[in-house]
Amino acid sequence: MEVVIPDEEREHEREKEEEKLLAKNQDTTVAGESKENEVGMATKTTVESVRGAEKIMEAIELFNEEKVKEEEFKFINKNKDVFYKSDHPILRAYGNITATRYVLEVIRKIRSSELEESLLVLPFSYVPDLLQLLGTFVARGREVELACRCIFFLLRIHHGRITTNQTLVNVLDDLRHNTETKIDQLRNTIGFNLAALGHIRRQFESKNDVTFFSDATQRANDKKKRRKRTTQRAVLTT
């Protein structure tokens, strides 16, 4: 009986072959413009990382197009009490979200293991716009951990070009302030939540005269270790 391979499987096999070729033939090395203070990194380019970079580029281009349209709309209707509403099919497909939010959604959908590789192969011409958008996400408290991860990685691999770019001075200052503020807020929130959970746990244990499973397991392991040490001492004494 002949086995028929569906189109999806053929496509999957083709992608695997492309990935093997890329892994074999392309070692992407990002070295700094200045040998003294730039971070040099090397990675294997994969199909997924290239696609991720392409999606980020397309999202940034869409954002810039929408920004121009919005500015033109505001100029034409500067004396009218109206607001710009995009009719872009992609934004409508995502539930009429803003172009800024769309960039965030694209980054969120890139697999975590492929994110840094995608940022690594992203052309530097897109980095200034991306840094500004990431700063906006942090300032608004949206996906702060993800945004900070992207910011810190971009600063590592493009340190020289970013710090010498005069147009990014204000952006970097805002990033420094916003990241410090939001990370402190997250740290305080996590600390408060942990303290609250500890208080609830103690109340629960006191009221029901029980011990949570994790603590009970730890205590059982401690007893086993003490018993083992006692046995070893007894054997040595004998």
C-alpha cells in the first residue's frame, strides 16, 4: 500500500531541509564596530529566526505607515473633534488593535528560544524604531519582562552604534528611567504577593491543622537524610 504524504508534511520536510542547509552554511557573527567596547556574538541562523526577524520588520513598517497616516489625518482634521481609526486589514483582523499593539503581538508570538536569534539577524535600521516601541510597552506596563529582555539584548549586540547615535539619546534616557521604575514596581508587587501567600498559607495550616504537601515532602526527605546518617554512624561504630 502506497503512503501518500499530505501537503503539510511535504512543507514540513522542505522546512527541515532549509534549516539543515542554513545551519550548515550560515554562521551569523555579529561583531562590534569597535573592538574595544562592542559585544561580539555568534549564532546559527535558522529558518524560524529569519522568519521572526521578517515578521518584526513587517510589523515596524506597518507601524510607521500607520503613524504617517495618523499624522496626515490629524493635520487635515485639526479643527475637528474626530479621532483616527485605522482601516488596515491586518489590524482589523486582530480586533481593530493599534499598530503599536500589533508590534507587541508579533514579538509575543515569536518562540522564546528563537527570539534572541531573530533580534540578532534584524537589520540595525529597524533597531531605533523597535527600541522606541519597546520603551512604550514598558512605560505602559505591557509585557514588561519581555520588552526588557529585548531591550537588554539589543543594547548588548549594538552597544557601540546605539550609544553613538545622537537621535537615540532621549530614547535611551527614557528607557533607563522607565525600566528602572517598572522593574522596581514588579519587584514590589512580587514581594507583596509572596508575603500575602505566606500569610494565607499560615492561616490555612493553623485553621486546618495540616501542612502543605511541599513542606511535608521536604520534612520527610530531611528525616530520611537524618536516618541515613544515623545508620552510617552505627555501621562505622560497629
